[in-house]
Amino acid sequence: MFSKDEKRKLILEKSRELFITSGYYETKVEDITKALGISKGSFYTYFKTKEEILKEILEMLTAEYVELLEKVDVSKEPKEVLRDYLIMKINIFLKNFRKINTQNLVRLMENPEICYTKDRIRAIGNRFLKENIVKRYGNFEYDLDFIAEYIRISTDEYFHNEMVENRVGEKETYIERKSKQLDQMIEFIHNGLKKK
């Protein structure tokens, strides 16, 4: 028998999984309850609506992102901080986007809650890159905010496309298989940020 907290967590985890694989709009409360083998009444004991679950999942994603950023050792050289940051981001993509239903992705991006969370995570990531990588190179020839955002967008886009276009293969070996591209990406960014 599950405790109330455990049952609530199971509903959130299954909902997150179904939203990724089937699409948020396509997933009905009945799909969630059927997948968990619980009644609709049991579901509504914990959540009033599917939208309430989405909001909580988005809060969880933001908290996970912040927690993972806090684990990056920023005392290392900026180039190594960049490597650790990128590996952390790849792992986030592998966890959350590897099985995403791409047909529903555009529609999902129209959801105000998702847009708000995306903007929050974007700002957090940009601030981390600016303070812990870009600024530390000491090259103030460029707008640091712009450079931080450029690094985030270009690297996110590369790995996001890998996930969306289903080029990941075995999740466990993805980073190892992509190590050459990762090294080139890091070297390119490092050389661009170094003082001339």
C-alpha cells in the first residue's frame, strides 16, 4: 500500500511520462488513471485538473534544473565548467526529450505555462553561463548577455535536434559516442571566448 505522498508522486511521474510520449493535449485523465490502475476518484483526491499536474511538473523541472546547475563545480577552469554544463544539459535532454512526441511539440509551445517555464529556465541558464563561464574569460569585447544566450541557444538546439530527429540510439552511451562533437563544440566556444 502506498502512502498519500507516494501515490501523488506516482501520479506525477506517470503523467510526466505520458505527456512526453503521447502529448499533453492528447493525454486524458483516464489515460493516467488507467496506466496506474487507479480510479478517477483517486486521481481527483490529489489533483483537481490535468492543468494542475502540468503546472507542478513544470515546477519540478525548474527545480531539477536549478539543482543540477548547483552541482556543477564552478571552481574549475571555465572550459571545464562549460564541459560539465553541457554534459548536464545533455542528460536533461535525454531524460525529458528523448521520447517526446514531436508532432505535439509545436502545440505544446503555445501553452502559456510551458512558455513561462521555458523563459524561466532560459534566464537561469543564461545567468549561469554568463557568471560562471563567459565573464571568467575576461574578454569584454562583446555583450556578455548576448554571448551567454548564444552559447545556450546553439548548444541546446544541437542536442534538441538530436533528440527530436531520433538520432540518440542507446541513451547510456550517447555522451561517449558524441564525445568528438562535444570536444569540438567546447574548443570552438573556448577559442571564441579567449582574449586575443
